[in-house]
Amino acid sequence: MAATVSDTLLDWYDKHARELPWRARPGVPPTDPYRVWLSEVMLQQTTVAAVKPYFAAFTMRWPDVAALAAAPEEEVMAAWAGLGYYSRARNLVKAAREVAALGRFPDTEAGLRALPGLGDYTAAAVAAIAFGRRAVVVDANVERVVARLFAIDTPLPAARKAIRERTDAVTPDSRAGDFAQAMMDLGATICTPREPRCLLCPLSETCEGRRTGEPTRFPVKPARKAKPQRRGTAFWIEREGSVWLVRREGEGMLAGMRALPDDGWTARADGTDAAPLEGPWTDIGAVRHGFTHADLELAVRRIETASTPPGEGEWWPIESLDGAGLPTLFAKAARLVLA
């Protein structure tokens, strides 16, 4: 079955591969591992549609790994704003600097895995797609395809060992990068989560999940745990057409990003509602935002002042606030104030 799956899928990919700005044509090895690596980091937990404009902007501004390595981290973080999971951006800069110091990208899974921010999946994907190494590449799309193909009914995450073993069994020795991308494309366009297009699937004749009559039952998902609900407050401090922005500290959520001052909320605890200045604050409303480990309701309060708040920060012209690189949460708060 392994040869049948890989040969059939590669034939399908040769005809139906998606055209993506970071991807070489089927059968043509990529010449720039930088573009493969950058796209894979951006695509972690993010859709292709969301990534395309960011990829275009990054590669125009930093066309190679040396240019990215020389960029100030705060500029990269600002350019990343809106993509979410901001630790990826910090690791992107760290990894670029390590690659620049080495003089080239590592071309093996082990070497790539040693770079900041590259886990098993990303290292395998870059090794296979950029360097033609045989690697077992399992993202969410591949996980779904393989779970259905073999009707793996063990619930996730326990099923991942079996899914990886099955993926390994069908991964060919040659064209492993094309095979990985073919599996991704199949999951993204045919073997979709809710309404798989089984009649168009090149693997339908061998798919055990389809034979059950309930392909959408696979992969079997665990019961979803309710995320904690957190509350916090953001403070819009305005003076003469500018707003006070701070740089978030530490290694936690949104660390290193420009933001409105807030009351210290975290994914583990509500904020204190303590304002950075005394005065006649106006309640503007609230915005909601979902993080991986918690959902947040962020109240927004506004004040006009002639004073400079305590601590480090900067006055940013409101008319050019789009250039501040605010993360999505604080961009929502700003839009609420300015509406």
C-alpha cells in the first residue's frame, strides 16, 4: 500500500499542487531554504491566507537570512504584529542570527532542530522541502489525512504515535518534500475537516476511513476543556494628539511588543484594575480576544492628560498608530477608542 499511496499522491500533486509564493514547482528542488524556513515558521498555527501578505512584506524588507539576522528585534516584532504567537518572531530573529553565524542553514533534521523555535515538525518540513531529505512531516493536515486513510480510532493526542508511524510507512525515499506538500495540499483542499470531498480524492479507493462511511470521525478528538476566562484593563492615555505606549516585558504573552499600559492581567490571573495615573478616567467599553490558554475580556479606559506617566514608554502620534506594530489585542482596543 505504501508505494501505491506515495505514487498516486505524487501523480495528483504534479497536476494539482497549489501555487504558493514560497513553494517551488513539483519536481523542482527549492534553491532558497530561507523562504522555506520563513514560510514554515509563519504557518505554524496560522492559515495560508493570513501568511501570504506577511511573507511578501518580510521577504521584500529582509530578502535573505543575513538581512533578517541584522534586523533589530523590535522591528521584526512590529512587522509580525497580527500574526500572533509572538514567541515565533523572537525565535525567528535568534535562529536567523545563528544561521548567519554558521554561514548557511543546517541541512539535516538534527541540525535544524537545534535552531531556536524549530520543533520536530518544522525541522522535518524544512529538511524535506528545502534539502530533499527523507523526513516524516506531520502537520494538522497530514494528521487528518493519515488518521482517515488508516481509520486510526485512538483519540488524540495518544493517536499521534500511530499516525507518525503510518506516515513514515508511506513516505517515499525520493521526493519526500513534494510528498509532504502533497499531503498538506490534500488535507487543505480535499480531505477537509468537516466536508471532505471524497469523490475527488486520489486516495479514496484505499481509504479505510471512507469505507467506514464516517470519514469525519477521524481523527478522534478528545473532549474539549473549557478555557479560563480572564479580565483585565487597558489604559488609553492621550496628550496633544499622541497616545502613551509601553513595551511589554518578560518572556510571556506578547512580550517585547508595543502595547497600551494595562493592569497586569495574565493567562493565569485577572488584572488589578489599577490605573497608572490618577484622574477622571472614561470607560470606553471592552474587547475580547482568545489566546491559547485563556480567553480575555479587556476593558478599555481613556484619559487626556498633560502629564507623562511613570515608567518607560513613548508618545506615539495617533494619526500614525498603524505603524506602531500593536498586537491584535491592543489594536482592537485602539479601534474601540477611535471609533
